Amino acid sequence: MINRRKFIRASAFTGFASLVGSKLKAAGEPVTVKGQPIVISTWKPNVKANKAAWEILGSGGRALDAVVQGVQVPEADPEDMSVGYGGLPDRDGKVTLDSCVMDEFGQCGSVMAIENIMHPVLVARLVMEKTPHVQLVGAGALQFALSQGFKEENLLTEQSEKAWREWLKKSKYDPMETLHEMDKLIQKQQVPYPWPVPDLNHDTIGMVAMDTNGNLGGACTTSGMAYKMHGRVGDSPIIGAGLFVDNEIGAASSTGVGEEVVKICGSHVVVEAMRHGMSPLEACKEAVRRIVKNNSKNAKDVQVAFLAVNKKGEHGGFSVAPGFNYCVTTKKGTIVIDTKSWFS
């Protein structure tokens, strides 16, 4: 399924970053391309999320407003079993959601392991705007949401419950094996799923954008790993892991096995690599290199992917295993890009 590919020497990034970093300082501030808005998001099915984001971005709206509107599309889609309503539950049958936002001023908000709220991204934004905190978790996050007028809803659909009860027959928690079991259900047309599980693709919508003023914003939201331990939190709602925005440099987000992204503060790594002169593609590849290095014995079995956009409006993505793609929307329209991977 996955062909081997030679590792890039670990020292390559340090030397390259030092060289281009000195050139960047000599050249002055990074160039911002104003008047050319762009939004990118993880996975081909999120073309429709990009469309919703572009309704704001294309009319001159703020990047943060655009991404928040965009990610609400999969959050409310019962056919998307990795985000929000219809998301696969944890091992106890509870749908717990994680989400975060970050704006052009470096402000951010996050909710983790929140239940019964259709749009956790909206709660995350209110954490940023109406509290002195960055993160609210579990019952506290729900209490805050209810205080802001949100209503509790049952997010476990019949299809997701059916898949969970099938999993209970074995009750084995193995992220990769779970994905392959899901593939079997798909092949029997018992459960719809928005991407090819055999390529080890799964979970999350990460979306980042640049608006007509050259300002950046990002959002990331997910129902997390299927059949996880109750209370498990991956990378998606963690600022610097699943999402990071620096309005001087660029923005990045991730998808895949969140634990591995957290270990390297993945999205922050991508943005910092761009700060030192790397293109979005090169920066995403550098973050993947670190994950591969951390998993030298089983890297081919761990899927993680990153996407990024810089202040020039350039974008890129890279993954550990083949199969990752992302959506790009500009004034020219929307395209889906199949990225390169470490093992390809």
C-alpha cells in the first residue's frame, strides 16, 4: 500500500533555514499579497466548506469570519463521520468534539471534549472573545456554551451508533485497525465515509485563509479518533499543534493521528519553518520529517498531514502516507490538490 522513501538528512533543515533566514532578514519583511484572498482546507469533501467560507472571503470579509463559517458545514453534516454531528463516538458511545480558532491578532480560543453542541467552533470563538481564557474543557465548556444560548442536541446518528456497536464486539482500541474495519463497512455500503480509509486518511477539517487585507485566520474542528478513551483530546483544539496563525508569516493546520502532531507542536513547526524562508510545501515536509523521525520503527503506519499558506498567498501540503489532499479556493475558483508524501 505504501512504498518506502529515503529519509531526508536530519541536518538539512537547520542548514537550509540558517541560509535562507539570513536572506530573509536582509530582504526585510515578508511580502503580503493584498486583494488576493485564498482559503484552503483539508480533504476533498470539504470543497463545500470552502464554498461557504468564500461567501465571506470573496466579498471582502475577514479571514476569521470566513473559516468559522466554512467549518460549520462539516460540523452539521451527518454524512461526515469525523466532524460534529454524525461523528463516530468514543468507546463509551459518546460523541465528544474538539475545536479551536485563531485570528490575525494572535488571539485564540478552544473547546475540548465538549458534548451535545452542534457547532463547537462557535463556542471556541466565544471563548476567545468573551472570556479571559484560551481553553475550556468538557463539562466546563458545555456550561459556558449553554450560558451563551447554545442548545444541547443529540449528535449520535443511527449510522454512527451502528458502527460503534459493531466495534463493541471486539472493543479493541487501535486507530489504524479501526480505520480498516471502517473500510469493510464502507465496502458493504453500510456506512458512508468521505475518503478512502485504505490510504490511512481520517478525521478533522483544518481551514486557514487570507483575506483581501492580507490578514490571516484559521479554524480546526473534529470529533476526534473513533472509539477513543472518553476524555481523549488530540491535536485539533490545541493551539500550535492542530492550528497556528502568525499574521506576519502564515498559517497552518493538520490532520491525522493527533498524538503525533502534539509531540512536535506540528502547526507551529510549519509556521516557524516558513519564518525561516521555507515555502509552505517545504515547511509541511519538515514537520512530517520530524514525525517520521519520532516513529522510525513504524512511521509507515502513522498518517499525519499538514497544509499551510504564507503571506504571499502561496500554499502547500505534505503527508506521511499517500492519499492526502486539500481544497484551494481563490478568485479563479476551487481546485483539489493531491499532495506528495514521505512514503510514496
